[in-house]
Amino acid sequence: MTDSDRAQRPPQAVPTMADLPPAGAWLQSLGMVLDETSGNRVTAHLDLGPQHHTPWGVVHGGVYTTVIESVASVGASAAAVELGQFAVGVNNTTDFLRSMREGRVDVVAEPVIQGRVQQLWQVTITRHDDGKDIAQGRVRLQNVPLAQPE
């Protein structure tokens, strides 16, 4: 599909959070809140605490990896919905920059490139109190067809 074909299609509404399927127990218990959702930017926040800890009392890196893939997937899916597609992660590279025990973190995800078949998103997690980076990640996603209603 060319860019001119895309321009001729009637735009579909970007799904609101209420339109999305319910998250599984893993994401529900994570506690992440999506603040802004579009195909060009996703913002979120998360209040970290003991429920996110390793046995050593710091936030588990898997929490950050999950947040990074989740917000990138939401943004990439919002970008692909007009093509009747959603996006699934095929690679996630997360760098853990600082440890935390508790407190709010803010999350910003933006696309690096959005192609017809794949997208690449950059995500930064910062400590709310001072804006210092806690983790950064890049997620490569594949655009796949949405299930068609029968």
C-alpha cells in the first residue's frame, strides 16, 4: 500500500482505552496508567512499590521491560489501526540506568520509524521527582491484521 492509497482510505477512529480488550492479570497488577495515547506518542505513569520488588528490595527490571513493550505496542497499534492492523513486539531492548525502590515514574514513547510492515519505537522511563532517566528501551513491532468480525 502506498502513501497515496493510505490517504484515500477513510480514517478509522483510534480506539479509546474503553475500546481496547481487557488487559490480562499481569498488566492489571502492574498498575500502569496510560495518560495520552496516539499513533505518534504515548505517555503513562506508574507508582512503584514493594509489589514490584526483587528479593533484594529494588524494582525488578522486568517491570520496566513490560512497561516499555506495553506503551510501544499501544502507540504502534494506534498508528496501524487505520490499515486494519495492530502491532506486536518482535524485539525489545531495554537498558536499566538507575535502580529504584519506590515512587512514581513517567513514561514517554515515540516512534523512530513507522513503516507499512514494521515500526520502531523509543521509550524513556524517568523518575517523576527529578526527571532522571531510570530506563530506556527500543521496541521493534510487526503490523499484523486485526481479526475480522464474522
